[in-house]
Amino acid sequence: MSDPQNLKLPVPAVLVAATGAAKRLVQTLAQPWLVQLVLRVALAVPFWKSGILKWHGFFQLSDTAIDLFTQEFQLHLPGGPYPFPAPVLFAFLSGCGEVTFPVLLVLGLATRFAAAGLIFMTCIVELTVPDGWPIHLTWVAMALGIAAWGPGRISIDYLLGDRSPRS
């Protein structure tokens, strides 16, 4: 009898060829510039969607945004939760950040700054909605990737000289 550990099953040639073709396809598609662009857009979307709902005109907060920060949102800190200090100011800053940082990300302008701003905002969101940590972790991971590896070739920053992973 032969030893079962030494038994090798033949791999059909078609499976080997299909695996090789799939690997080449993934390597062709997963270009750094494309990954960086997709990361920027993917991170921009949830913040833009949230931010655009906070406005009722140019620099005019919606009543809903003010109500959220005045009555609904609480900071979950030890001994808390606590109401937001200066809720109208926090609503305004949140709305500005949630609209401005995504635009900067999509354009690839001040990209690392925008990513850092969204990391900071995500920390505040985490204090406000602590059960949302799985998605917040995803946002921070995307923002850290953008901050670490830069905006990529399809960006205004690249045209302005941000071409190294860490400038």
C-alpha cells in the first residue's frame, strides 16, 4: 500500500491554465493607480452622502442636522454619554468636512490632508455611534491606505508633484 501523504492527485491542464489566466487578469486589473483611485472614490461616497443631507442651501444647515447634534447625537465617553458641546458648531463643521473632504479625495487634491481629516471625523463618529465600529474600521483602513500610498497617477496632486508613496 502506498502512503496517503505521498499520494499526489493530477491537476488537469485546463485547471492550471484557467488559474494562470485568472491570476494574469487580476494582476492586469489591480494596477496601483486604479486601486488608489477606487480607494479615494469608495471612501468619499459615504461621507458625501451624509454631508449633502446636512445642507439646505449654500452654508445653510438643515434643521435636521441641527436637531441631530442637539437632540440625538451623544458622545459616548467614560461616565457618559454626553451631549455635543456647541451642537450647531459641530453640525456645521461636520457638514463642511463631509462635503469638502470627499470632493478633495475624488479630485485627488490635498489628498493626504483629506484622508487625515476623514480619519479624525471617523474617530468622532465612532464616539457618537460606537456600534458602528466595523464600518468605521473600514473607513480608517481606506484613509490610512490613501495617506500612506498617496493619491495615485489619476490625481491633481500627482500633477503637482506628489509621486512618492510618502512625500
